[in-house]
Amino acid sequence: MSQVRELFSRYGILMVLVLMFAFFSIMSPAFLQVSNLINVSRQIATLGIAAVGLSFVIISGGIDLSVSSNVALVSIVSAVTMAWWGWGVFPAVVIGILAATLVGAFNGFCVSKLMIPPLITTLATMTSVRGLVYIISGGLPIFGFPESFTFFGRGMLGAIPVPVVIMVAILTIGWFILNKTGYGKYLYAIGGNREAARLSGINVTKTLFMTYVYSGLFAGIAGIVLLSRANSGQPQAATQFEMDVISSVVIGGVSISGGEGRFTGVIFGVLIRGILSNGLVLMNVNTYVQQLISGFVLLLAVGIDQYIKHRSNLKQIREIAIGARK
């Protein structure tokens, strides 16, 4: 039984991905069509880019609910820069990403310096930034961009969509940061035990601040890809997007309590979340039912995470007790 549990712990998410892919392939003939697979890859790209920053936050023991509003802010700011001010693509991209990064920096300051709980901080910025987006846009879509801007969301490099290339590059950077840098090790240490990390000499304040900056930065890049793909700045863009990103990260095995999780799992989590969303649409599942399923999937992922963590803690307690008896 322990071997089965160990096997599922290591390869369970891959098994779920394969089974889900097979299920939707059978249930909808359109699922395996090249045009649909390209469409899925474009959808997953935005999710995957934002998931990198949020995985950093969750590993550190925090949460960032402002991701969705931040993505919308980038869409509107960059759209205004191009359509209203008449500036070029490059300054629009830079200003949009900078705006998202500043929101991330504000979150980081509140969490790391002012000690405001991440849930409260990012819930406040989620609401405030979304309000700012509606104020800037007047609640109306903004369009009229240079043709070259669509390259980021609709372009192709050979047979590969440009958003996928961007996502792979960001995922590679995220993997390197978590696994090959001191900052990545600090994140796991802080998420596992913040006070112990501080006592060991880790600059917890600086690390947490940079974590939310990264989350804003990657949300900004995701917002650029989304805007380019839609070719229109929508104030309601990415509504409830934070749920998709959080569920992708948690499904990927990152503990919602912090301190645990492999980045490769996040990649599988993004694929599962994207395929699930696309498959339900192809099966003509009602939008409200899709929301119900999405919420249940997140709850299930967190439940499994807590169960595994509880079992691990019990095992450690037993081992300590046995050692004490000896």
C-alpha cells in the first residue's frame, strides 16, 4: 500500500493529465484538431506565465489575489498608451509591465514592511486596481493598436505560437530561480518556518518584498500576451483569473501552506487546468457548471494537499515517538 501511495505521490499528477487528455479526446472529436490544440496552447500561455509569480508567493506562505486585476490593469494601461496617446508598441509594453510591477511592489511593501496579512493586502489591491481600471477606461473597451502588436498573442514562430514560446521562456526562468538560486532556497525556508528562516540569517523582509514584485512582473507579461491576443483592452478582462492561477499552482503540488512544491508540478497543473477548461467548452458544458467544477477542483486539490501533509506529520510524530522509546 505504501508503494502505491509513493507512486501516486510522484506520478499522480501526470496520470491525471494523461487520463484527462484521453477523456476529452474520446468525448469531443474536435479536441485533437490542430486548430484546437493551438488555441489551447495560447490559452494556457497566459495562465502559465502568471502561475510562475504566484507559485513563488504560495511557496513563501503567502497569496496574491490581485493577479486578475493586475492583468486587466496592464491591458488597459498598454491599450491607452497605444490607442489614445499614439505611442509605439515597445513603450506600451514597458509601461504596462511597469504598472503591474508597481502593484506587486505595493503588495510586497504592505506584506513585508507593514506586516499586513497577504490575504487582506491583495484582496484590497484586487478591488482597488479593478476600480482603477474601470475609471481609466470609463468602463469601455479600448482598441486601435498597431498591427505589429498582435505578434505577442497571435504570432507564430514556425509551427509554434509565440505565446507558447514566451511561456516556455518564463517557465524556464522560474524553474532556474527556484532551483538554482539562493533566493529560491530562501523562499522554501520562509514558507516552511518564517521565524527559523529569520534566525538562520535570511533577510525575510527583502525576500518577501521581491516575491510580490515578481508576481506583479509576471502578471504584467501575462497581461501583455492577453491584450495582444484579444486585440482590445477590456476593463473586465481576466475576471476570476486568480482562481485559475491558484488552482493551477495548487493542483501542481505546491502546498497552500507554503514551503513545499516542485516547479515541474506547476507546469502539469497549468496543463490540467487549461485542458479542463477547453474540454468543458467543447462538450458544451454550461458556464455556471464550469464555475462549479472549477471551484470543486480547487477545493479537492487543497484537500489532498492538506491530507498528504497531515499524513506526513503523523509519520514524523510516530518516528519521533519510536525513537524516544528506544
